[in-house]
Amino acid sequence: MYLHEYQAKRLLNDYGIPTPPGFPAFSVKEALNMARELGGNRWVVKAQVHAGGRGKAGGVKLVDSIAAVEQTAQALLGKRLVTPQTGAAGKPVSALLIEAPSEIQRELYLGAVVDRARARIVFMGAAEGGMEIEELAARDANAIRRVVVDPIVGLQPFQARQMAFALGLKGEQVSQLTRIMQGLARLVCQKDALLVEINPLIVTGQGSLLALDAKITLDDNALFRHPETDSLRDPSQEDPRELTARQFGLNYISLGGNIGCMVNGAGLAMATMDLIKLHGGEPANFLDVGGGATADKVAQAFKLILSDERVRAILVNIFGGIMRCDVIAEGIISAVKEVGLELPVVVRLEGTNVELGKQMLAQSGLKLIAAEGLTDAAVKAVAAAQGRL
């Protein structure tokens, strides 16, 4: 689950990490009130979307009058912000962060990520932060310094000092970075965060460290341990199909291709998508119906695939273990009849009650394309999507 910047900064503050004074605003009137609450004669108005690159896309504005705050808020709220990370459709802007400006002496980068290969938290830092950090990492991998945290003893102060020296910090700044990194380490562990990123972490004109921007990703699989974070979810930033899938206990990710996939098991789903790509097709989605799906759940999954207008063919690939093939067949028949499907559907069934499942499909009167084996199913699905079958 992704957090907005203002939400991420609240979490940082809870763990003792300093951020600029600021308030969220959900209307033009609130934006004006928050600017007046902050005081001063200059403000930063930031669009709140789940994507990076907001500054380049015009989503971050430095303004020097209340009238400019109003004008900027009117220009951003209710619009869709298109950045390199959102795709052409962009993301809707329903909230702003009104923040006091900061004097920037230097921009650094600091992040903490769960490295699955190492089964460790890894801190990353760079002496150059800001909007070009991706380009820096691509240009010079050695510019990114890494600290691996032992899960038994946790982040050690000497590791934070090593990072501080690598970033060119001195004196009290070293102690400040140590406290910031220790706070991030606690945040990652206690909130089950997959990623915490401060970019940039600035050195102010007074020589202090300040988190000027923040990005936090929480582990969806651990949200049951943190019911208080459920209110932080912003459905407007998510794919509506993924929201619907979550309601029915389905694992769905939109991918943008034209071959809809319905598979049971994440590994089989990945293999199915790989074979579609191998034979020249493009999967429209990742969709795992799970091992204990009911006929109704399968029907909902089918309708979910059909809600994507880009889909030109559907591949159903089921290996019946816990999941019985006759249940899958019942769900397919129910969904196809309900929506009046006209797209070609390739079905590959194998496993428990496979003969009964195939018999049900054959006797349904529906135009379904039977496949024998995974490769045959992928080849037929690609051909169907391309109008060759």
C-alpha cells in the first residue's frame, strides 16, 4: 500500500525524523486556511499522488502570495497529474500538501528497503539527491552507498556513521543522520514497510538535516497487524479493477496487454504470462483465483477480466489440486452466460475432476477453445487475440 507524502511525513515525525512544517488540504478553501496557518509570505503547494516525478510534471509549485496559493490549488485539485511514473492516464489530484519553504544547501538521498534476496533491510544513500537520482543510479551504480542491517542486532550506530561520512556529512550532522537512520529502521520493522525513501534529504542553510520529501510503501500482506493504517488507503489512486478484486479475495494486477489470464496459483500465473510473451502475445493481467475458489469467485474473476476493454482473448489455465476443475467450469459457464461473452476463450484444465469439468464445458453450448497442455493453450490464446483462430 502506497502512502501520500503528507501521510508519510506524519509517520516520519512519529519516529523522530524532522520534516518541514506543513498541512494537507482537500479543497481550495482549506489550502488558503493552511497557508495562513503556516504564516510567512511564501509556500510550497504539492499535488498528492502516488507517483514520483511530480516536480517535473508541474505538481510542485513555489508561490509567494495567498492569491497564488488559491490559483495553484484551483489548477491542481480535481485534475489528473501525468508524470513519467503514472502513464498517459495520469493520477487524480484530490489532496494538496501546503508546506513552508526550506533553504537548501545540499540535497542528499536516503532510503531503506526490504531486500528479499538478502532477507535483510538495506539502507541506500547518495551524496546527490533530488529529481535526478534515478539517472545517477543508472549512470554510476557506485554512487549509491549501501548498508545491510543484521536482523538480530539491528542497525548499529557505526553503520550510520559510515553512511554519514560517505555522504560528506560532518560534526552534528553525523549524529543527526544516525538518529534519522535509527528512526527509519524502527519504522520499517514496526510498520512492516517495504520501502521508505527520503528524496531529497536536505542540508538546510543552518546545517541541519530535513526530510524534504518522503515516500513509504507498506506491505499489504501485513496490514492485518496494523488496522490503523487502513484509513490511509486512497482508492482514487488505485486501479478500480484491483480494488474490486481485493473485495472478492482475488489477486489481480493490470498489465496493459490484450490477453486476459485467469489462473490458480501465482507460480502458474507467472509461467502462463511468460509463455504468452514467448509466443508473441501480451498478457492483460495477472489474476490468481487461489486454491479454494468457489464458482461465484471464479465468475467474479471472469467479469473482472472482461471489464478491461483492451482484452481480445481470454486464457483460463487451471491445474486442479485443491481447486476442482468442475468448479472452475461452473464459474466459467455462469460468467459467460451472465455477460454475454463474444470474445474467444481458451481453456486448459488439468487435475481433480478434469474430465467432469471438460464435459460440463463441452455440453454448455458455449464457443470455447479447448487446449491440451500449457504451451498449446498459450499458442492458441495468442492466435485468438490476433484474430487467427
